[in-house]
Amino acid sequence: MIGMLRSEIYKLFKKKSFYICGLISMILIGLTVWTYEWQVNDQLGAQYAQLGIPFDGIDLKRMGYTAWNALEIFAQGSNIGLLCAIFSSIFVCSEFSSGAIKNLAIRGKNRFIMYFSKLIVCMLVPIIYVLFSALSAYLVGAYIWSAGEWKNQYVDSILIPIGLNTLVQVILQSVLVMIGYLLRSSGWAMALNFGIAAGVVPALMMAGVNYISRNWFGITNVVLSKYWIGFYEGKAWPLEDSIKSCIIWVFLAYLIIPSIIGSIVFWKREIK
């Protein structure tokens, strides 16, 4: 297992797509922070215009904004999930097209070890992206506002939300890697994984279930959103009691069930 992990980590840092996706993530969050003041002024200006009240704009630096507020912006959500979906699809499926997976199988490598080594390394990717993207947000915030001082209130507004968002992306890799091993095509896997990470596929599935339950069984109070792991990304802390009651089970389900399905299918299917 250790040897396979070392091999996968080596391949991870040799992939150009790993660096490209990470750089895009850093640039996007940097631009989000850089243009945040303009976005706030634009929204407030439109609201004041509707009321017929003159608006000269606000200066966030004078209002006390610092680099820590940039991290609060980052904690509200980012594009890391989409970029991880793209990279995971490439990282998993490219080895089927190149024949690397087949070579490992011919050499007698344990397929479960092969699968979970790939999964563990893919789970490292969102952690790395979050760390460097958070650094990008902080540096841009420090440049346009100021470095600022740490306050205890940032634990609830920065550390816990970023930690929860990171955990969501780490666990979601179980689904993305499973899709990659099932489809074995970078194009199809990327399209489906992108739709899953963006929430489009889960939204369509929930709409279908709601339609069937309402029109076929007369059930109108089905609430499925809290069973989608992406629902917990960007959530303000502390969480509502109704969310706390099922968050652990949702996270465990998304971690365990896709891992079991993906590893068993990979173990039984012939590699061409």
C-alpha cells in the first residue's frame, strides 16, 4: 500500500493538469477578492438608485475590512469543487487510455490497493487547493485592505466553514473517483463529474424523485436537499439542529457507499 501511494503521489505531481487547475483556483479567488468592493458598490448603487437616493460608494478599507475578511469571502464558497472534478476525471481515466492500469494489473498488483491508493491521493488534491487558494485570498486582501489582526470570532466565520467546505470536497472525491473507474473515459467522466460538483445532476435527480413521489404516491413533503453533500458547502456556523442531526450520516454515506461500489466493480471488470 505504501509503495502504491508513493507511486500515485509521484504521478500526481507530474500531472500538468494538477498545477493548471490549482493555479486557476488561486486566480479565481484572487479576482473574487480583488473585485469584491466593486461588486458591493454596484449592488448598493442599484438599490439606492431604485429608491432615488444619491450614492457615492463605500470604502471597505475605511470600514475595517482586512485580509481576514477576504478569507471570510473565500469561506462562503469557491470553484475548487469544479476544478477537483475536472482533475480527478483526468487523473483516473487517463491511466486507462494509456494502459498504465492494465500494466499494474498484469504485474499482479492488488486491485483494491490500486483503487484506494488513487482515491486517497485524489482526496489530497482539494486539501492542497484549499490551502493555496486561501493563501491567495489572504494575500490579495492584505494588499488592497491590510493584513489585519486575528480575532476569536474568525473561528466561526473562517476556520470552521473552510474546514467544512474542505471536508465536503474530500469526501466528494469518493463519488468522482467511482465515476472515473466506472466510465473509464475522461470526456464522459469529466462531464458527469462536473455536473455532480456543480450540483446540476443532484438537482435533476431530486426534481425527478419529488415529481414521482408527488404524482405517483401523493407525497408532497419530501425534502432531499439536506441529503446532498454539496448542500453543506458554504453553510454558516453554527449549523441548524436539523442539519446537525444528519450531517454525519450523509458524510459517511458519500464516503463509504461509492468507495464500495467503485472498488468492487473495478475488481470484477476486465481491464482492456
